[in-house]
Amino acid sequence: MKKFVNFKSLCALALCFVMLFALCACNDTDPLSTNDDTSSEISAPADSSVNSSINDDSDTTTSSVDSNVDTSSKDEDKPVSSSSSDNESSKPSVDTTPSTPITSTPTPSTPTPSAPAQKTEKELIVGKWRGAVDMAPMFSEEMGFEFKGDATVWCDMEFTSDGAIYEIVNRVSLEEAYFNVYTEWVNNLIATQGLTIEQFETGAGMSFDEYVNVLVETSMQMVPISATHSYKFEGSNLYILQQGEANFEKTEYSFEGDDKLILNQDGINVTYNRNQ
């Protein structure tokens, strides 16, 4: 499967422009001028204080009873009868404690949770993904020199449930990749031409940095901001129809867990992590 944004074609087109531009610089012709205004696009709670004052108006009434009991006995010589106390002690004791029946509360049975159903590939792929594409090998192949710098470009993709793919290239990472590649390429061009920096700048009619920036800005204009593709599953096989193409193409893919998708693009496995 080709990369969604055809970076190889972009590299080839950029190379054509670079070669023409470099020829002008080395032959002391009028430099190209660009006026590019390319913009990079990526990417109190209410205080409810409750004043609850509880006024316990507890009226404590103290009743004092003054009882004057006359304990004087007029019949001091009468014998004390103990029959009443003997009768009370001779009565059998009766247990008046009510008997409470013992009941056992049944222990509810805890249901065993069932394992969640395994998602299918068609369900797993739906969502937003972010991955990185290394453009260094493509630049090296198209521009004829071994580029050893960083040319990593980030891409965001969204697979919808109705079969659409929305792709957005991270403009900041793409611009940085172009800048790194063209800086190294121009240095290599100057060395192979046997020129000094001053001689090259004289021929180009601008400084080294200005020259590289023109290349970067022109290449950025050639890259679409976004692209829309289509996809479908036939069984477990994934087919993708790229924007501008006529036929679906089978695409090798695999999942690692639920949040990592690996797509084979131009023979290179590109890893995408679930973004949302």
C-alpha cells in the first residue's frame, strides 16, 4: 500500500523545482522569488452556607417535694410482724424476659462477571490515530544523496464507522523535515560544485538561509492540508481506496492490543497510536 499522502511524488516534484532553482543559482541567473503566506496548521460553586441554629428550649422543670413524714409511733410496744416479708420471699420467681426467635439472614450469591466480548477488527479500527512517517529514505532516493538527519512527519488519521478515512499532515513536523533535508542538500550541492558559500550566495542573489527557506515554502505549497480516503473490510482483510485512485487496494495491517495499529505503507510498517 502506498502512503496516504504520496510523499514520494512530493519529493520528486520538489526535486524538479530544486534542480531548476539550483541551476539558476550556480549560473548566476535571476533567482526565483516567492511571496508565500503559508500558515502552518496542526495542530464558584454557589456558597450555600446553612445557618442552622437549633434552639433547644428545654424547659427543665424541677419539682421539689417536701414531704414531712411523721415516723413517730404511738404504739412502740407492739411487736413487728414478719409474715408479709416471709410471704413475699416464699413466692416462686418468674422469668419475664421475652424469648426472641433466632432468624438466619440468607447470604446473597454474587454473580460471576462475564468476560467482555472481543472486538472485531472492524470495530477496533474506528477512532482517531496518530503515527509518524520517516521521509529520510525517500529524500535520499529521490535527491541522490544519503540524508542522515531527522525527517519525521506526523500524521493524524480518523477511521469512521461508515467507511471514511480523514487524514491530516502535521504541518509543523513537515516544515521541519523539509528544512533539515534542504539545508543538508544545499551544503552537499555547494561542495560538489566546488563553490564557497559566498560564491553560491552571489550566484543565487540571496543568502544561504533565504535560499533554503524559498525551497521549504515552495514545497509546503505542494502538500495538501488534508485528504479523504475510503476503506472496507472483507472478512478480516482491509481494503483502502486512496483519494484520487479508482480501485480499493488490499492493505496489510495488525493490532497490538486495542490502541496500537500497524499499517504497511510502501513496504514500511508505520505504527499509529490511538489518539481518541
